Amino acid sequence: PGQKMTTLALSASLRPSAAAKTSRRRRVEPKLARAFTAPEADDDAHNDRRQQIVGWAASALLLSAPHTARAETMKDTYIAAGKYAFLEKEFNDLRYAGVKEVVPGLASGVPGDESSVDAVKVTYDAEKISHEKLMQTYWKHVDPTRGDGQFKENGAKYRAAIWVDGPAERKEVETNLSRLQNSEIFGKGKALVTPVLDAPPKSFDPYPEDQWKALTNNPKAYEKDKVERQKAFDKLWGFVQYCANRLCGYVRFAPNCTGDCLETFPELRERNFGQPELIGDIKITGGSGR
């Protein structure tokens, strides 16, 4: 009997207990769970990765598209009106509006003389500023009645010229040239003789970069010419203060720009809205254009 009991005890000790079985199942079950859920986790990771790649591709397209669009809207225009330093400054001042670069140089192909003229090449973003808007600046800084120079800048090198790129630009420029002619803002009975040519010039040779921004870097060389240009600008495009019908305090901008001139500069209608015309009982009291 003692031997039998010993054998039974030994057998019992060799059999796993219920707790041990449970513990063993617990150790196995998580492995099984992981085995069954792993493919789903892999699918999720794959989907996340795919979405990330798609997102990167979309971002790349969005970033590249504006650069492409800007490249397609960059344009050049060539213009001449006396010493290049003055136009160079005026168009550099329009960088905030869409002008990207202003390069001064010598342009050839202007009728009447084989010599080249001082000119500038203006590179601009046509989505931000129109050619017509650029030309508004040009009209204010040119004397189109002269064919042998500009203001007090005499000689063939300082002749004025406009180069247009295609029929649309030609129509725009010639229409506004005709309007300004009809309005007689540049002088009663005076013909506007600035030539409108096909772009680009026959040749354009940029000045060395150390000669760029001439008016800023060497202002004394242009002092006298600057005074003459300022007088002409103030007379045509400045403002006057005046009294009308015994009431004072009125201000009118570019008072000589009337009739067809206002079709070229429509913003003047808004600026002068509500101001009496300079006719009748008028007394000029001040201003730059008096």
C-alpha cells in the first residue's frame, strides 16, 4: 500500500495542475492573437504609407505649379526716353507691383538714325501688372513731341522709342498714343512722334552692371536733367490747389489731362471726383503743377 500511494503521488506531481494549464494557455493565446492580427496591422501600415506618398506627390505638384505659371507669365518690354538712368529708376520703383528686373543698355533699329539709343529692358510678371499699366509710367516720363532727344537731353542717343510684342500690345500703345494726341496734353497742335516698333530691338547690348542704378549711385551726374524733368512732370502730372466760386481748398491732379487723356488714365477721374473744373471763377493758390 505504501508503494501504491507513492506511485499515485508521483503520478499526480507529473500531471500539470489546472492553474499551470491556464497559465500555459495564457502564454499561448497572446501569440495566437498576434498571429491572427498581424496581417491587419501590416495592411494598415501599408495604407498609411501609401497615403503618405500620395500626400507628398500632391504637395510637390502644388509647389511646382505656381513656379510654372509664373515662368509662363514673365514678359519683357523695351522702351527708350532719353538718358536711361531716369526710366531705370521709375521702373525699378514698380518692383512691388510686379516688375522683376530692369536692365539698361543700348538698343538699335530706331528709324531716322543708325546709331543706338539709351533704353531699358523691363522684365515683369504679367499676372501682377499689365503692359498698359507699365506704359502709364512711361507716358508720364517721356516727351513724345521730340524726335531728336528728350527734355534737355539732346542728340540721337536720347531719342524715344517703344517696342511692342504682338498685335495686342501694338493696338494698346497706338490707341493711347492717339488719345494723348487728341487731348493735346503735351501741347496744343503738337504731333506725337515717338515710333512704335516691333519687339525686340534689332540689338540690345546691356550696360555693365556697375553702371546700373545710375541715378542712385551717381546722382550729381544727372542733377540738371533731373530738374528739367521734374518741371515737366509737375506741369503735366502734378496737382494744383485752387479756389472756385470763392470757395477754397480744392485740389486737382494732372489738371491738363482732360478729354481722351482720361481714357488713358481713368484713375484720375476717381481722384478728381467732386472737384470743380478749372474754368470760370478760378484762383490758383498753390500746388506743384501751377
